[in-house]
Amino acid sequence: MPRDTEKEGIAWEYAWIREHFGEHRRKGQSLLMGDGGRRFDQVTVQLANGSERTFYFDITRYFGHH
């Protein structure tokens, strides 16, 4: 799936989590700044078994593109 806008990128992130870890509930999402101006989305979810997982996605390509 192309990820050229923030909306597409966020949809892809949650689809990826669902595909690899099943149903989940979003607990939090934060924007992180990396070296060289890179941007990362930190996503914390609660999985169906009650455990929490945090994922990091490089969003530099589509950050700020609506």
C-alpha cells in the first residue's frame, strides 16, 4: 500500500499491527524526532490477550503531507 499522506500512513500502521498481532486497542500514539530530521510514530496498543506492545514506524516520507 502506498503511504504518501499521513492518513494513508496511519491506516497502514494499524493494518500492519492487526495483520501481525490481531485485534488490539490503541493506548497511545506519539511523534518522535530522530537524527537527521527523521520522524517516527510511536504506537502503543493493548492486544486481545491483555498484553501491551509498543511499535515504532518511520513516518518521515509522509509526515506533514495531507
